[in-house]
Amino acid sequence: MNQAARILNRQVVPALTALSENTYLSAIRAGMVSVVPLTIIGGLFMIVAYLPITGWDKVVAPYLQLLQIPVTATFGLLSVFVCFAIGYDLGKQLKQEPMVSATVATLIFLMVQIQLKDLTFSMENLGSKGLFTAVLIALASVRVQKFFNDRNMVIKLPEQVPPVVYESFVSLTPLFFLVMVFWLIRFVMGVDIDHIVQTVFKPLVFALNTLPGILVYAFLVTLLWSVGINGDNAMDAVVAPIFLQYLSANVEATTHGQPLPYVTAYGFFTAFVNVGGTGATIALALVMWNSKEPGFRKVSRLSLPTQIFQINEPIFFGFPIVLNPIFMVPYILNALLLTACSFLLMHWNVIHKPFVNVPWTTPPIIGHYLVWGGLSIVIAMLVYFPFAKAAERQRLKAEAVEAKHE
């Protein structure tokens, strides 16, 4: 086990750490996290509009259109907010004026969404459908801005000019260049940028709503956590736009009274798999609550209150689970098992597919369906039990040997 930990630490961890700390991936993550409150607010109005209570539809019918306004203002403009947020964060990381970077990126994205026939915006692409285009345009726009600034290819005013005016003129040259390039590509040459981007990412979008695809995702997330990297954050840069598309499609289907098309919409993993934290570690705390080994017992009891709110770092680094093969195996196994079971239950329509983004700190069971929430914890406890007891025996034996030599 020590040899396995050394191999992971020397060969796997550095590469994965470098990937998770990449500037561009970090900016994408920041952009995706910034719109989560919007999906929660929109989701709250969805709950009020579509409460699963007999007769509620008749009560709410006169107010349904009013209740859908915040939903449209949030889910209907997700790509715009994401583009602005990524442009801002990347501009800040690349030492550009972040507000200018965000404004330039958003302008280019909005320009691309104009329909030539009537000069109106393509509203569906301002929502979740245009997320990948928003991400790529934000990255490209800020990168071009930095290119012009680094080579002094900008208009500079005297230092006495107010900073806001100064930065506005500094951005003029890269903005003109970007407008010309995207205007030529999109409108003069007639290239449908959104269609090309969506076609490129279509295989990944399809894969993550399949059982094999979401199992691969669950494995990668828990593997990253197992070597000390925040797997959820590291993977969000790639998968968050897709899960948000799924959630938006489920919201739209709900508003039209149609079957929900996606199982793994945003919130599926946090609510149905991360029960009490990634890897369902609340189950490990319950298993070791009365452990014979004082260290395990103390960490379990101290960490349980935080795991009720899905925060599992105390037990994760206290046992530890990180770089500890005896705990890494059940940790990853639980994620795979709960992912598979939740997916199949939704696929068979035993439990409802997600159309509301529940905050990730919502306690388990409350965060999803009561019965399945309780069963998830029991299943996770059964998986952890033999491994936890093996670790307990191992530590007690080591402590006994140490006490004997003293």
C-alpha cells in the first residue's frame, strides 16, 4: 500500500495538479460557479410553479406566466453571464483590466448571436445551448486582448486621464480587431459558429447522459480527490456546461409538460452521489462512530456535523482517505455504485429526474428523495464497513506493537 501511495504521489499527482491549476480551466470553473446562484433562484420559482400537489396546477395557473419570468431571466441568459464571468476571471489572471475583458468578450458573443435576417438575437443560444460558444469566445477574446497589450499595439492616453477612460481606449484596438474577425467569419462568410461548436462537443454531450459516460466521470472525480485534488472543481471546467445544458432542457420540458430528457442534469452528482460529501463519506463516519481505535473514533465524531452539510474535508484528510489505498477503494466504489443506482432509478422513472439545482450544501436525504437518500447511506456504509474494520485492525495492531517496544 505504501508503494502504491508513493507511485501515485510521484507520477500521477504532479500531472493532475498541473491540469487542475491551469489558468484557462480555472477561469472556466469560475465562470460556471458564478451562474450556480442563478440556477438556484430560477429553480425556486420552478418549484413554486410546479409543486407536485394535487390541484396545485389549477391554483397557480393564473400566475404561471409571472412565475416563469425569473426562470427565463436566469436560464434564458446563462451563456451571457458565463461569457462575462469567464472573461472577467481570465482577464484578472492575465493581468488585464477584468471589467474591460469581460465587456469585450460579452460584446463579441452577443454579436455572434445576431440573426442577419431580422437583426434580432438568437434567444436559444443566449441560454444553455450557447454555453460552449460563450466559453470559447471568452477565452479567445481575452487572449487577443493580452496579445495586443503585450506588444503595445494599443492606444494609450496621457497618465492624467482617469483610469476608466484610459482602459477604454487601451481596449479599442483589440476590440476593433475582434469585431472585424468575428463579423467577417459569422456574417460575411456565413459560418455558423454555434453549429460548428455544438457539433464538435456533441459526442461528449451525448456520452455524459449515458451510464458508461457518467460512471467514467464519477471515477475521474473520486480518483482526483483520492490524490488530494478537488475532483469536482477540476472536472467542472469540462462538464459544467454540459450539465447546465441538461438542466436547462429539463426546465424547458417541465414548463411544457413534456417528459424530462436528461438524467444527469446539473445537481445529479451533488445531490444523488455526493451523499454527505464526495464518496458518501458520511457513511464512513457513521461506521467508525464507535471505532475501537481512538483516532478514527474522534475524527468520525468531529467530522459528522460538517458532513451533514456535504463538507467532508475533516474526515477526508483526518483518516486520511487521500493517498490511502485501503480507503481509496471503497471511496471510489461508492461513487460508482451510487451513480449507477441513481441513474437506473431515474432511467426507469422510479424517481424523478432533476429539474431544480439544489444547493450542494443541502443535507443528504433532504437534498433528494427521502427513501432513496436513506438507502444510499446504508449502501455506502455496507461498502465502507469491511475496509474500515481492516484499517482499524491494522492501526490497533501497529499501536500494540509500538506500546510493546516502549
